[in-house]
Amino acid sequence: MNLLDQSLLCGGPTISTFLLTTVFSILFGLIIALMYSIQNKRSKTMAIALAVMPAIVQAIIMLVSGNIGAGVAVAGAFNLVRFRSAPGNAKDIGYIFFAMVVGFMAGMGFLLFAFIFMVVIGVTLFVVARLAMDKADVHSLRIILPEDLDFNDLFDEVFAKYATNVVLNRVKTTNMGSLFELYYTLEVNNPSQIKEFIDELRVRNSNLNVVLSRTMEDAEEL
């Protein structure tokens, strides 16, 4: 049988083909989870979900293969993106769809297609992640301050001393409107002066929370 021309399931699913595709789906999932873990060490639960997702989707597709329910199953499987209690970042959602598509291909019996797709997309994600890697001096900053403080020029002197390319990305009220949350991206002039930088910010924001992190996603999680 030529795997490039037809599916393993062209004669209908059997116990042997089900076991074979399940084993390969698990292997594909483990590889995808490993790729995710290398690029993102924060979420072990996400890596576990990616490891089993291709096998789960593959089983769904094989069980409904050959009838109109396949279309409904595909729509429902994509809806699994909502299993996270809070929205993930773009990278997490991309990996979820990546694992699901590999599971779809395996479930349709195209194991070689699934392998080729996994390699091509995996290499692409790795290369793009390396090219888009944040510079060492780029940080995200979250500052909480009371509502009665005017934040427009409040931190200008501190930023001029310790940072460059400061951009205010978002302002949000919290605690029933009694506090402001300010989200900045900036470049730290000297990483060895981060403590002094934060200390001066705390003097101006009434000693409320200040979070300096590598990415905006990190700042929001904290």
C-alpha cells in the first residue's frame, strides 16, 4: 500500500489499524509536547494535554469515519480549544491546533502525511520562535497605583533614568475602580539596576505592586 496515495483506512477501520494509528498518534503527541516544552518551560499541564490530544482526536475521527457525523465531530473537536479555564496566549493556541490537525490526519489514516506535517510545522515553529526571541533588555512592566494619582507624567523621570523606548500599552481599572493597572513595554538600560528601578517606581505609586517581566503574558499571569 502506498501511504502517499491512500489512507490506511481505505478498507474500513479494524482493530489492527486502530491500534497502529493510536500508537503513532501518541508518538506524534509526545514529539509535539517535547517541542512545546523546549520553547516554553512554564506549563507542564499544557505539555501533557498536547501529548494526548492527537490520540484523542484520532480516536474521534476513526469512530465516526464514513458517515455524516464526521463533520460534526470535526467541529466539536476544534471546540476543545475552550478546555482551558482562561484564554491561552497565541503560542499555546497555535500548538493546540497543531496537535489537533495531526490527530485528524492520523484519524483519517494518513500517517505519513501526519508525520510530514508535524516535521514541517514543528521546524517552522522552532525557526520562527528563534527569530522572534525577545532581546535580553526588553521587558514588560505592570504598575498598580491609586486612582487619585495622575499617571501621565508620574514616572517620566524614573523612566528617563533607567529605561528607553517606553510604551504605555494598556490602562485598566481594578478593585472596584479604586486602583489603576498600567502595562508598559520598555528596554532596561542596565539590568544590574533593576532593583533601584523598581524601588523608585514604588516610591511614586504609594508602594503598591510593581511587576517587571520578560513578556506581557508573564506580567498578566502574575
